[in-house]
Amino acid sequence: MGKLKIRKGDTVQVIAGKDVGKKGKVLKVEPAKNRIVVEGVNRVKKHQKPTRALPQGGILQIESPIHVSNVMLLCNKCNKPTRIGRKVLESGEKVRVCKKCGEIVD
């Protein structure tokens, strides 16, 4: 466990598993389990009984968490999957940096 380099709202690309090559937005981050939920990736079928919120019930397709090591962050500038570096600006602020082009990712 530790601090994850991927945050909610980041765009990532899957590099391993059944959905390899897919891109999506991070919806949820679970740092305690080193897992993230990505939009449109690792969809599973859930059998839902009828409730007041969902009166018809049925089989839903929801995104399931995947391990953070199976994705890479997409850089905003070069639009390629990249590793993340850290840099301290003159103002003392810590930022995430693309290892390929050196652009600030935040």
C-alpha cells in the first residue's frame, strides 16, 4: 500500500488483462486495495432484484475494479501511455510529470 500515482478523473489506458488497449476515465480510486474503477473497462454482469430505486430489476452491466498496475496514465500533451515522475516547482508545489515529454500532468 501507499500513495497511488493515478487519481480520480485521470484518463488511463489498460496495458494488461482482457481489456488491453482500452482507454477510459478513472471513476473511483481504492488506495487501500491498490485498485481503480475505469469507465467502460472490466464490465461484469450483476443480477439485480427489483427494488424501489430499480423497479424492473434485471441483469445490469457495471464496471468492476482492476489493479492499478494494469493501467498507465495517458499524457495530455503527447497522448501516449506514460510513467509518472514527481517534480517540485519554485513555489514549493509538488506536481506530476510525464516521463516521455516532461509536461506537467495535473
